[in-house]
Amino acid sequence: MDEISLDALFIALFVLILLSAFFSSSETGMMSLNRYRLRHLVKKKHRGATRASELLRRPDRLIGVVLIGNNLVNIWATALVTVIGARLYGEAGIAIATTLLTLILLIFAEVTPKTIAALYPERVAFPASFILKPLLWLLYPLVVLVNSVSNLLVRLLGMNPNSKTRLTDHLHPEELRTVVDEAGDLIPDQHQDMLLNVLDLEKATVEDIMVPRNEVVGIDLENTIPEILQLIRTTEYTCLPVYEGDINNVVGVLHLRNAARFISSDMDTTHEAIRKQLHTPYFVLDSTPLHTQLLNFQKEKHRFGIVVDEYGDVRGIVTLVDLLEEIVGEFSTDTAQESEREVIPLDDAWYQIDATASVRDINRSLGWQLPTDGPKTINGLIVEFLESIPDAICGFDLGRYRFEVMELGETRIETAKIRELPDL
């Protein structure tokens, strides 16, 4: 190198530092790419994304070519600095030049480019892929040799170097929930709520949203015709279960749009005429997950189901509307007004709550986290904790919540006061 001028050596050193910065930034940029956005861009036929995706299918080879290039460049830069230092200051200049090169490489070829690549991975990785792909082809034999030795060491450590990479990983539902939560302005709040509610469907069962048996409005064929017609004329529901004597003996479902066929006059209406307008009941097991039941409603072409337990006893009813409301929120104002009646704000952060209210509805309405893996109503929650129906007004703490029984009925608690305890 004695014939080469110092200016040429400095220019060569500058180029090598730029190459080192390129390899450092491309490594960080490629590994920092959002894999799901990358898939989206690949579907959009983005050339840079397509090349980056191909390189990331074998991350061992990608890292191999980057590190081979980076190390070769840094070694050559060290050799040049040694020559430059020796020419300028002799043997003392070698140590000075090596120290300066270490600082220069650290700042300009490592920290700065990697920081930029971490902040803007696509701007760095996509252009870099146009160079890395042909470079991988050029250095392929050396890359394969290095990777073979490296993969052997990985296997000796008990790991599989051919396992799936992050590019093919799938999000866990809780991870997907976090992605939706942190989407910010990218997804409108209402859409975020709907997406989160869809994810929550697998956590709940039909029992959580059904209308309980004691609140079911139905037609008993053992009643007189005037009583049945009065119920049909005054009910607010469009479908009614029809049974004989006991609701466990369901014989069908009456859609009120068919009722006009037999209610032209009380004299013409008979129990047999009502039976002719009934649809076959559709029975649903109370432990069915909501996302499964939604698909079952679609598959079976039903909107109304009779909920039964494992013994075949009727537990209540569930409708397609009930299920959809779990996703998009309440449809009717009547239901919203009923919810307001169930929860009445009091002083000092207390709430008066109808004990028949659903625990899930209370959690959703007030943003609480009352336990939902046991009883489904406030009454059930209190009775489970006390292990019996209380004989008198009482109070207790359940986790972060304080309960006070306000009103007792013969067989259940009517109303209770609940408040969230402040954090200590």
C-alpha cells in the first residue's frame, strides 16, 4: 500500500464506514419490520416488501450474509487505519488510529444507523433488500458454510434452527386484543369496541346472556283461549315459546306474524288452530360458547332458541338479537332503560343494583371486574359468598368491592348496594 496516496486511503476508509453503516442498519431494519404490515404490503405487490419477505423466510441466511459483509468491511477498515496511522505517526499512530476508528464505527456505523433503522424500518429495509438479495446469491457458498456450522451449534444447545420464524407466527387472542386496544385513531372507537366484543365471545356461554326461565314469557296451552289471546295482544316480543302445563314441556315456538291467522275472532280460535302455526323448537345447550352459537344460528337458520341444561330442563331462551347485542351493543331503548333501572347511582360512589341483574352487564355498565366464572347474577354472587340466603340486612367485602344487602325477598335477594373500594 506504499504506492497508494493517503487521500485514496481516506476515501476507501470512508466508503468502508458507509458500508458498515449499511450492513448494521439493514440488519436492524429487517428484524424490526412489522410482520403483519409486511404481509399486507406483499399482498399489495410491493416490490421491496416482497424481497424483504423472501429474505426473512430464512433469517439464518439473512443474518449470515449481513454479518459476513459487516465483518469483512470492518476488518478491511481496521487494516486501512493501521496503514494510515503508521504513515502519519509511526507505531504510536497505529494505537491512536485504532482507538479513533473504534469510536467512529461505534457512532457512525453502529449506534446511529441502527437507531434510524429501528425508528424507520421500512425506509431502511426495503431499499436494503435490493442489495442484500443479490449479495446473498453472490456469497451463497460462504453463507451456507457459516450457517451449517452455526446451526450445528444451535442443535447442540437443544434448539431447532428450522423452527417457524416470527413471520409465520400467529397472534394469541389476548395479543390481538392489545393490538386493537392500542390502534388509537387508526380504528374508530365504536369499531374497536365491536372487535373487542367479538374476541370476548369465546369467553362467554349462552348461559351468560339468556333470558332466565323465571322471566320467560310464553303461552301455556292449558290456559283458556281468551287468556292466550290477551297475552298475544299485549306482549312486546315477536316469538313466544309454547308449552303444555310446564315450560319443560315445550311443544313449539309461535312467531306472532303467524298469529293473525287464528285471532280474527275469539270464537274461531282454538288450541288446535294455535298448534298448526307453531314452529319446531330449536334447543340450545346452556354451556355452548357464544361464538359457536352464533355460527349455529347461521347454520340452522334460526333466530330463537330454547336453552336447556345437561339434563334437558329448560333454563331460559336466547335469541340472535341477544347474541348480536354482545357485539354491537343494545338495539332497543327499552333494554337500555331497563338497564338504567337496574343500576341507580347513590352518594359516595355507591350503586343500588337490582339483584337479578347480570354480573356481566354490571361489569360492562360500570367498568367493574366482578367475578364472572361462577354465578351469573348479583343475587347468585352474594348467595355464593354467604353460602345461604341471608336472614337480615348484611354487608361484606368481595375482592375490591363492598356489598350491602338492602332488600330481601322470600327466596332471593331483591336489591343490594355495591361500591368499588379505593386503592390503598
